[in-house]
Amino acid sequence: MGMPSFLHRLRSPRSAPARAARTAAPLLGAAVLLLGSAACGGGTDAGRPGAAPATEPVTLTVGLFGDFGFKPLYEEFRRTHPNITIKERQAAFADHHTNLAAHIATGAGAADVEAIEVGYISSFTAQPDRFQDLRQYGAAARQGEYLDWKWQQGLAKDGSSVIGLGTDVGGLAMCYRTDLFRKAGLPAEREKVSALWPTWQKYIETGRRFAAAAPKGAKFVDGPGEVMRAMIAQSPVGVYDANDAVVVGGNPAVKQAWDLSVQIIEAGLDAKIGAFTPEWNTGFAKGSFATVICPAWMTAYIQDQAKNAAGKWDIAAVPGGAGNSGGTHLTVPKQGKHPKEAAELVQFLTSKENQAKVFKEIGNFPSIPALYDQPDVRDYRKPFFNDAPVGQIFSEAARNLKPQHLGPKEGDVRTAIGNGLTRIEQGEQTPDEAWRQVVKDAEKAG
């Protein structure tokens, strides 16, 4: 569940009721049978360190940032593992990753299974000695199932081990309020809306048109942070180059995204609301903004926060083409006492069958491309979003996106950028002053 992170501006795909995306079950038996063979890797585990007899009571903890929609799956897992009790603990997106880094560094305190969002995965795959190699538990057989770039993200930096198995990807779209568009004199049909903004500059121009006739209290977009993240995600190189050097100050794509985000602020198009904050939740409920960057997992979050707006939301193409925002891997830290059972649970939660279940339940989009042509995924529609064909929309987004290299402190660098945008919004710095500080802070953070 992948959430997203110009942090206090974004927080993440998976961060709230849905991880929005990870809220109830876009990810979620035949899967149980699969687990018995694939998850265990087929062979005896009797001599494996940490393995417990099948009859010995075992408690597994699962550390998540928000609700991933796993709870129904835990019950399924226990049908074939009645000796296992699963306890889930949730924390806010930033807190989860900060705490996990401390637990890994000190060798104590980590859950048996830990979720890691893509913005932070590189900092943990650089420490393969702190995590179980999931190949020992049958994960190697799963490689062919995954999008290649998603599989690569879960490998140790030197390729020596499999650190995590992917749950979902965050192929991008744009969610928008049809009622607010109509009141502002704009077309509301998804094909016509998509045609309004083939580029980000056209998106801003549409925002100016919206602002000229917007209903009272409504802004065009929640804030510039997620927009900037989406723009950067569409370029071949983001905030890091392939050698893990921070290139915020030297990458024209980052500066262009910054300048466009500043235009949003200066034109008064944003509601100045940070993602995954209480104000953001209230904004959904009150209809305070008309558009929001929308990875698949976001659809569940919107549905949870804007319960009174069923049929008023729809989904259009994102400006600039494809892109990815968020997505998660499940890992097994070595400090756990039951690595075999934890690895089996990871295999189960990330199985093809259960990724399809979670998508249909909460919106987290699968990282297994074979599902994209499966009728129950491909043809899936969401009534809340004006019956939008979410299966088709996000399948196309996932297929078209070009993966971008993520550096070891990706999330921290993004936070430095988001902080700079906030300083402009609050009148603390001019755009030029904020940019100079962002470049310095990003290099320091990375």
C-alpha cells in the first residue's frame, strides 16, 4: 500500500483508512493451497533456525503504516495455520519508517513482518544482513509473477538476496469532483476532463479557469506537494541518479516540477492542505478541493473520507502520461523469532489471489501483471467514482509507467522539497530563497 512523500505534504499511500490504498483489501482458497507449497519452498523446515513445530503456539506481529486491508486475510491464513496468532500494529507513515530504521539499527523492536514503502525501500535493501533472505522460503519461484522493476526494488542492493515481496503499485491517475467542475463551467465527463490537461501546464491553465468561476470555498487542488511528486515520478531521473547521488539541484526535471508547483501556489489554486492530515480528511468531506493526485490506493481513502460524495467523484488521466506514486514491500527482519512462519505469511499476503482481493476491496493495485487481464480485475468498476472503470484505468497506468531509480534516502529528500513548498505557502520565503534552501537540505538529507 503503497503511500506516499513529500511527507507532511503527502504522507502515504497506505497511510489512512485506505492507505487509502491500503485500507481494506485491493490487495487481498486457492491461495491457501498455493501457500502450502510456494510459501514454504517445498522441503522440510525442521532444521531451519527459528522454525517451530506446526503445533507450537506462535504469535506474529505485522508492522504497517495505516490499514492495508489485511485483516480478513489473517483469518484465512489461520485456517491452515491454527497455531498462529497475528497481531497488527499501525503507525503514521513517517513514524513507521523512522521507528523501523531505529529498530533495524539497534537489532530490537521490529515486528515479525514489516511493510516498507518505495520511498524508503532503498535504505533497507542496503542492509541485507538485517533481513531474512526470502529465497530460503520459496520466494525465488515468485520472480516471474512480478513486474520486473517491482521485483528489483525488493532485492538487496548487491542482488544477493530477496528482502521484500511487493504488495501493490501506485500507477497514477487524477481523481476529480464532477459537481465542482460543472459549477465552475468545466466539462465533467472523464474523457473530456482528461483532454483538458495533456500536460502539467495545461493542468494549471485548467485550474485558472476553475478558479475564475469556482463555487465558494472550493480550490482546484489540495496542495502542490503530491503534484510535484507526480511530476518528478514521470521523468527518467528523479531526485537521485543511478549512482545514488542526490541531483535535486542539477536535474532540470526537478527544477521544472518545482517551478510548476510554485505556479500553483502563486495562482492561489491550492487549498494549502497537507496530505494525510486531519485538515485533508476534512477537505474531502467538505469538498474543499476539486482534484487530487490519485494512485490506485487513493480511491479507497477518498471513499472513506468523503462518504457523502458517492457519484460525485470520477477518475481521469494524469497530466504528462504515466507515473508511479507509492507501493509497498513486505519484509521479515532477522530479529524475529519465527522467520519461517513470518515468511509464509508474507507469501500469503502477497499472493496473486490475495492481491486481487485487496484491489477489489480497497483499491491497492496489484504488482502482478497477469492480473491485469483477469476479468474480475480488468473489468472492475467503482460505483462511488461514477462507475469508473478502475481496472482498466490503473492497468493501463501500470503498464505504461517507466520505473525510476530510487535512492537510499528518497523519502527524506522528498520531505526537504515539501518543506520548501510549505515555506512559500506560508510566506516565509520567496520561491528563489526556498529553492536554494531545498537544494542544500536535500543534499544534506541524502
